[in-house]
Amino acid sequence: MEISLFNWNDRRAAIERAVTMAREARVDASPSWPTNNPYHGMSWRWRLGMLSDVGEASWKGREVDLRAVREPVVVSGMSR
């Protein structure tokens, strides 16, 4: 589940909700990509380093690795 960061969705609550939704969907990672277009939509929180504590740095931006917090899925008494 990729998140394109704009100034209208770069607040911490919105990012935390996106990570929660990704965790509930059982995806492996939730990467965030800063966007520059449209110019008036650019995430200044991202550009000013205010989101540098979210996840780990990657070539595309930041990425929250959700594999480490995954709980086993139990299906018919068997875990996978």
C-alpha cells in the first residue's frame, strides 16, 4: 500500500491511519513517496524533515516494514 504524500495528507494522524490500514490488510510494507506535482500540493512536512522518524529511509522516500509485527494467521487450527 503506497502513500503519495501531499500537503493535505501528510499529518501524523493521516499517516498513522494509513499504516494501520496497511497492517489490517496484512501487507509487508507501507512506503511513502513525496510528491512535487502539483507544486502547491508539495508536502512541506516531508521537505523540512518533520517526518524523518516515520519508518526507514528508502530510495523512494520512507518505508514502514510491517513484517516484523505480523501475528500468525490461524486457519482451521493450523498456523501459516
